[in-house]
Amino acid sequence: MNRAIQRIAVTSLPLLATVAAFLLLPPVISAQAPARKTESASSLSPADSAISDAVQPAQPAESIADITLDPATLIPELPPLPAVKATEIGGVIAKLDRVQDQLTIQVFGGGRVSTLFDPRTRIYRNGKPASFEDMKKGERVYADTILLDGKIFARNIRVAGADSVGQSQGVVVAYRQGTGALILRDALSPVPLQLHLTSGTRITHADHPASVNDLRAGTLVAVEFQNDAGRATAREVSILITPGTEFTFTGRIIMLDLHLGLLVVTSDVDHKTYDISFEPSTILAGDGLREGADVTIRTQYEDNRYVARGVTVHSSPVK
């Protein structure tokens, strides 16, 4: 057994010597040979420089989450609204469709009118700017409406209080003396507007006092009214034109339709356009009556329209 132990000790001596030598080595043995100095970019050859540029570490790509888009830039810019006279519609919000951008108003006096709106529409609440989200069903509103592409469009919408005052313009359909109800027809409203006249309602014609007897059917009026517990009470009625009133227009014909018996003239006085009806059998296209002609037209106001009674052609373009 002692020999076996001696044999193991003898055979283990080389291994122990190797381990001892490794442990006794100075730290400098573990150091590697000094690395070559890195060559500067100026000392690199063109080929080496190209390779160095090609292996540059990739820059981190901009995170998709960091890219933001303004939703407003995705919406095409809308054209400005035409500068035409607006008609006011007052009532209570019966329906508000924000998907179709449509507002349905229960008009004071009866009936419903639907009007479109978009970001060009200005919203006010108590005289201060508001948003579409501020409007709620059942609230009183007054909308300044125009015809846009053949549809009713709200240029302004005012969310009103209980003592709100509205304005409108239309043709008298009837006045009922017994109940004091004045019924108007407006070009923008598919239903008549009914107003209530009281002893305190002021009626004028050309800035002179008038009476309810002057409110004949076919008379064009402008009214100012106040909402009283859901009923529109007229505060002032201004008579603008009465049936049979004569008007003379001097200007240039910009449209002539002999089949419809309709011409449109631009006035030299106020530079506005006026639709004038005529009977083709009495007013012929002869004597230079054509588009572009400078004319004087004598008309009479009848049934909410101007009807030509005579035309004088001053100059006419050559055919």
C-alpha cells in the first residue's frame, strides 16, 4: 500500500509542478502584445476608407411612435363661403347628426328645417365662440342660412338663451286678424313661418308707420321676433315691397332664356343681379335683346317676383 501511495505521488508531481508554475507566473505574462496604433482617417487608402465608411454602425431608425400627423393636414381645404345675404331660421334643435354634419331645427311656429354645417360654420353660445360639441338637442338656436349647391347651409349658428331675438325675411302668405297670426313663406324654408302679432308689434313701411291692413298676401317683409315660451312673437315688421310696386332696372343682361321667360340683369346702381320674368309673346328677342345687351327694364312686383312690363335696349353686342 505504501508503494501505491508513493506511485501516485510520483505520477502526480509533474501535474502539481505545472499548476504551481502557472500560479507563480507574474501578471505581465497574461498581457497581450501591444496592439497596433489605429491609423488615422487621413492615412487610410481610398479603398480602406471606403470599406471603413461601409461598415459604420447603423444609426437607430426613428421610431414609428415618434412620427405624428396633424389630422387637419389630411382634410382638404374648403373654399370660402359665398358672400350672399343669409336668412335666419330660429327654433329648437330637434336632431343633431354629427356624422352627416346636419342640424334639424323645430322652427318657431311649426315645421322642421334641416341645414348642413361644416368647419366653416361659426358657432356661438351667449355671444362667445363655441364648438359643435356644445350644441345639444332641445336647445334654442338661430341659424344664418344660405343656399350652397342647392342645399340649405348654416353659415352661423347661435345657441340662444330664453330671451333671444331672431330675424327673418319672407313673403306674407296670410294674416289672421282674429288670432294675430302672421304666416310667412321664406325661400330657404320648406315650411311657412308663423309669428304672433300683439298690440306692441311695430309695423312700418319705408320708415313710416303702417298697420296690419297693409300686410296683404304677396307683401315682402322683414321681421324681428322674440321667442316667448316656444312661441315667436313679432316685435317689429318692416314692409319692404307691396304687390304692384313698380321698379326700373338699368344694367346689362347676363342671362336670357326665352323658353322660361326669364332674364338676369346686373344693375348699374348697386351692382347686384336681379331675376326678371317676362312673357316671351310680348317681349321678343328682336331689336338687340340678347345676353350682353345694355338695357332699361320697367318691372312690377307680383307674387314675389319682378315681372317685366317694358324693355329698352341701349346697346347690344354684335352676333
